[in-house]
Amino acid sequence: MDVFDTLQGLKAYAVHMGEAKCSVDLGDGSERGEYVDQDYILSKMGRPHRGINLMYCYYPLDEGWPERASVAFPSTDSTNAWGYPYDDYFPYRGGLLGDKSAAVFEQMRDIRRHGQDIVFTLTVDPHVSDEHLIAIAEDMRPFGRVMMRINHECTGSWFSFNKRCSYKEVADFFARFSKIIHEHAPNVKTILCAGAYSKKDGKIEMEDLFLESAKDADIWSIDQYFTLHFGYPNDVAEKGGRSHTYNGNLPVWESVKNTLERYRVITGQDKPMVMSELNTDGDVTGPYDQAKMVGAFLNKIADEKADWLSAFTFYQFRDQGRLGLEYEDPNNKSVGIEWPILKEYKEIINRDWFKPEMKQGGEISLPAKLRWGGSEDAEGVDVPIEFEGDPVFCEMYFESDDNLMIELNGRWFYKAPGTKFIDLMPAFFENRLNGKTTLTARFFAPPSSGENDIPGSVDVYGQMSELPKIRIRYEPVVPFTY
């Protein structure tokens, strides 16, 4: 091969990327951690997620807004993470504030450029007017397929919206906001995250109050932790203490499944069921049992082909405590310390049950039109490449300024507009080749700006004019000698 070999002479095929049997989302930032950019997460995970969950709050009628609660009220005598006048999530500076340069919008663009959908968790003061809610809906219109989780864990008592409103008012607000979303941002699906099924009475907690909300929502959800230190960060979990819980795997499994079945009965509907926050707290189990518990639960989903569970969101990527794949370095919050659960999680989400389905179509010629409808509905280009053996160099060179997500040998890579070179060797570090092998390089084109050209739409179109050039070598330039 010449130094710059082209893929132009190889055959290209259409490919459709569709839904996984169980989709995988990831939390990125909350009251317990900072947002981590998607380049870093992709490098650590080796694959994109279906969606990335952001967590924000909107209390524009409150004194102190739009400062973060812990900044606006630093002297508050808080006995828990929710002891502030309003929730201590990142303040959402969209809505009627209209700050489109705010971090939240750049985070959403970052997520979508990297081939993932946005899961947006937003706690909202139920007293805001429809004008506020319409403005938030309009904010979501350019971002394709968004899933919005409104006032989650709404049968609890810790969030500010529960402290200032009755449960009926919270339920009525969800229905009101959901209707506004459906009218003004048809690209957005709403998620109801409410109570769990109880064996005592055979009902979901407060199911009568939240029945209309369950009917109005597009997706049903539940947050379940196998263990949780809810007293964090104000105390330390110790044996005999009362600030942590241990639920165990099987009770959680039965709780989620029974909740779905009960929703089907009381609504007469059938909708996707997701676990919007899933993990076990290393404060309670330590690092090794944490990995075992999560691993056992996720493997059970795949082994038993539990198609009743549509998706789960791992909470979260980097955490100040022990609820993350990484632990935030207390000396430098921009540094993450990998925990054993990261390796376990990474291996499991690369099982076929959790990966998007790929269907190759017929042969095509370039230039080819590409469609991006979302992380589980996209049309791209497949190019089979014959490898003579395990490479030492595998590089791609690009003439175009396309924004691309590229998959080779199970590993995904991001090519930003303007980037001319991608080193594909990480595709072989954990999955080396034994002899002659044909691998398929896949190319998809999420929007380079992170936004759709037509607000409210779900599809955005691009064109792949030509294939990149590739350099593959099977020996070092100079072999090692002593």
C-alpha cells in the first residue's frame, strides 16, 4: 500500500442504525458533579450512549435566581443536599431568561455532535406561568429527539417543588407542561418519573393522583438504587447508621417490572419503561461490591432478554461521592479517578443486547445522502475493509469538513469539522486481530452544529462526497532491537 491509500476503490453500502434491545443512557453532571465533555467520555467508554442526561432546575420566581442555590445561599443551615430554598442543580438559564450562550446549550450541542440524544432532567417551580413553559419548549425545538424528565421522583418530599405544592398540584403541573411540550416541541418526548409499585396494596404510590400524568407522558420511569447513601455529603455511612438504604438487586428488579405492569393496567396503555437513575452507592458497598451488584443486574437484563425494560440511565459518569464511574479528584474537579465499576460497565454495555442494531442495505455510490434522526435512527455508509492481520498503524485522512461518528471493530471515534486525521489504533488495543479479517468501517453524520436546521424536526441531512484515505501497516517503521 502507498502511504495514503484510498477507500474509493472499495464497495460502499447503506446502513441503518436502529434501537437497541435495551438502550443505554448516561448521567453527566448533577448536584454531585460537573459536566464532563463528550470527547473524554467517548474515549473512556469506546462507544457513544443513546442519550446523555443533564440535570437542571428552573425557579425564576425565587429570590437568588439565577444563581445556583448553594452559591446564592452559602450560609444556609442545610442538613441535606436539598436543604436550600430551591434545588441545588445547575440553574437553567433558558426559558424567559433567553440566554442561548449558557452552558446548558453548549452541553446539548456537544452531546448531539457526538451522535447522542439529549435526556433533559428539569425540576421546575409549578407556579410558573405557561409563558415560561412555552419558552422552555421553544428552547428544545432545535435539538432533535429530546427526552425531557419533568420534576422527577415526584412522589418524594425532598425537591423544592414538593415542598411548595401539594402532590395533586405537582401532578397537575406535569400534565400541563407535558401538553405544552407536545404542542410546541413535537420532537420532545416527556418522561414521568413517579412512585414505585407496592406489594402491600398492589398499587403504585399515589397512582390515583398521577394517573392523568401517566397517560400524558410518553415514557414511564422509575429511579432505583440497589444501595444509596442519601445522607451524603453531610455524614458518613457506617454500620448501624440511618442515612443509607440497602434494597438489593432482586427487589429492585421486581419493583420496576411490577410498576410497568401496573401502569399498563391503570392507564390501558403500553409505553416504554426506563430506569432513569440506576447504580449502587460505593459509600455503602465499597468499590468491589458496587461493581458486582451493578454487573449482576445489567447482565440479568441481557441474559433473560428482559425486553420489558426499554432503557436505563447509569447515574453518573463522574461523581463527587461514590455514585460514578469516576470519582472526582477533590484536589482538581476536572480530573476523574476511575473506579472498578467503569471496567465492568464498559464491558457489559458492549454486549449485543445494549448496542444499537445495525442493518446493512444495498450497495451505493458516492456522493451519498446521509440522514441523522437520532442515535437509534440514522442512515449511514458501510465500507468493508480487508485486513491482512493485526495492524500496527491504522489511520484515516479526510479532505472534507464533515462531522462524523465512525465505528470500526466495535470502537467508535469522533471526527469534528476541520479535523483531518483520526488514529484508529485504539480499535485494536482490546480486540486484536488473529490473521486475515474483514472489518466494516461505519460512517454516520450527526449535525455539526449540534442543532437541526429546521427547529422541531427530528431529521437532519448531510452528504458524504467521498471516502477518506486510509493507511494500514502491519509492522513498525523500525522494529525493536536491544
